[in-house]
Amino acid sequence: MQFDIGKEIGRGGFGFVYEAKGDDGGTYALKKLNPAAFPKQDHPMLIKRFEREVRYQQLVDHPNVVPVVGVNLDDDPPWFVMPLAEGSLKDDLEADHTLGGDPKKPLFDILAGLEALHQIGLRHRDLKPANVLKLPQEDGSTVYAISDFGLTTPGAGQTSTLTGSNMAGGTPLYRPPECANNFRRATEQADIYSFGAILHDIFSGAVRIPHSELTVAGPLAPIVDKCTKAHPRRRYTSIVALREELFEVLDNTVVEFFSREEEDVIAILKANDDLSDEEWDRAFNLIDNNADKGVSNSNIMRALTLSHIQSIFDSSPDMFQGLGELYAEYAANGTFDFDYCDVISDKADVFFRLGDLSLKAKIALAMLELGTSHNRWVVERQFMRMAGHECEPALAERMKIEILAGEYPFARRMHHIEQSIDVTPDRLHPTLQELLE
């Protein structure tokens, strides 16, 4: 695609951003390196960093990471093109730091984008509101997506020599203390610190000291505290763990209990990560009684945490399998908030990793149903990972059996995925491709 450069719309780091018109009639944002602003001896390093920014950004195919739609690294100076944003999270926070009292959309979009980076071994290292862009969608909605990969670095075991070992980087108000003097110390937990600083922006709005441990008033305090611990090992170990706790606090769903026993069991689940055998027996008795009466077990499924799922696997693998099948049914047949779909998929992933072939197949198909029925790209991509070429042949065969035995509309669901996340059927395991012929 060819682009005609228009007015300057921003600058930062080592580049200018211009509005550009594509020969397809669309309007884009073109980022061009500006080496003239730096000493000549630094130009080779700047060009390499710019090229690295483009290549890392191209590596991540995810709706919550700004895509690269055009590039010319051989031009002088080099440039690349992204969709034109309608603003940033920084703009939103300057207008109202509480984001209207409902910040779930940008927060969970950011977490999804960070998770995509971390899954391929990258750390952003400069996460801040100005680097979270608002991209308009065809249906009129807005997606928040992470941009500006100029400081992105490979994970442990990979190499990058462009940032000196004693060179700081990033933005002080969002930079973790371990990176104040040595940016090579950044891990995934550095991005989690920056996310905690964004939480502080929203739920406090108070002036803060760079590189410090942060807190806020109210129920978000434990989460902000843990995100911004001075020692990285004391922060959340993963985006999955952070997302679960954040959703629990921000969720305003009013639970209507079906019985006093259900209220008591859910209170036990909320109070303990590791239940005793007697407590698990009580929970399963309630699940069975609800099933006999035709009462939904959705409240119990919602109360399950990642720790509960691991705990029941460790203490009773047979009960784990049964609980996993119930969770697959819950995920496939329920109607959920958009952001809660990600939380469900995190828990389903534990059942998938630890379950037998039968449970893996049920969980994978539940993710297909959840993703397509809610048009949740993250979950649809999760299904493709479960059912792609790396899927074990025995599992693919078991999924095929489940699809045929249950007369599942597999071809229709896959057609939706093709349109939704732009994947072709040849990404499926060959055994599952047969069902589309």
C-alpha cells in the first residue's frame, strides 16, 4: 500500500507521527524516525532501535496490541504505519481520572495485550496511559491497544544489545524501582508494576513519587499494593493471577442465592483457597443436589478460583475431572460480560492442561462455543491453540468424536472464527480439518 503523508499529529521518543492517507482511501498514523534530533554518532543505534520497535510490534497478532499495516525500513528515514487512533488512555484520564467510574474496559484490554506480549517472551517496559491507544472498530465500539514498542525487550535467554547495561529508560512515574538505573532488569513483573501505577492513576489520582510502592483507598488497595511491591518477586506472578483478582473486585454482579446451603458453600469458597476434604464434599453434595432439582450451579462455578482448581486436582483427581466437565458446560452455555470471558478462559485453561483426554476435548469445544457466542477474540484464539497443529493426535480424534456424537455445528462455528480473527481452516489439526470438508 502507498501512503501520502499529511499533518504531524504527535511526536515522542525518537520519532514523529503523521496522519497519512492510504491508497485504499483509509486514514492511518505513520511513524517516522527523526535521527536529526540526535548526535550523528547515535544514528546507527537509533535506526536499530526503530527497526526493533517495528519487528516486535509485528510479532504480536492480537486485538489489544496496535498492528503494523505498512512499513519501509529501507527508506531514509525509515517509517511504519498503524491504524489511526481516536485518542489514548492518557486523554481519557486527563478528562476524568475515574473514567466515569467504570474503568473495566481499558483495564482488561491492557491486561489482554500484556498477556499476548508475555506469552511470546516479550516485556513492554514502557507501559503508560499515553502508550495505550483507542482504536475505533467497524461496529462503532472502541478497543484499547498497547503501542510504542521502542523499549520492548526479549525475555530471559534472548539477547538484545541496544540498551546499555547501565542505561535507564521508560517513564519514571510508571517505571518500577528495579529499572531506575538498569533497564535490563525488567521482567514481566516490571509491566505489572506499570499496570499498578495506572490503577493508582484511576483509583487515587494523587501525586506520587517515582519508583515507590503505591496504594489506594478501598477494595483495590491489596491489588495496587501487590502490583507495585518494591521487590519484583512479591508482585503478581502472571497476568492471569492479576486479572482474576481484579475482576473479583471490580465485578458488581449481585449474586442471588438459590438456598441457604448455597450461600454457606460459596462463603467457604470465598474464604479459603485450599478446602478440606469435608468442605469439598459439602460443595459437591450441593452441586449434585442442585442438578437433581434442575437448579443452576452457576454461582458455584463463578466462585471457583484458580487456586481452588489446582487444589482439587492435587487432593482428588477424580473429583477434579467431574468439576472440569461441569465447568465446561457452564462456559459453553452461559451468557457473560465480555471481560469475564477472559477470566473463564483462564480457569478453563487449568482444566485443559491438567485434565484427561475427555476433559481436554470438552474444555476445548466449550472455548469454541464461548468465544464464538460472545465474539471474544481472546477465547477464539485460545481454542485455536488447543485445536491447532500442536494438538496431540489422540486429543484431536477425541474432539472429533465429541463433535460428531453431539451433532455440534463445528463448521458454522469455524466459519465465525475465520471471519472474526482472520484464521484459515488449515490452522486446525488435520483430523479436525476433515470435519470441514
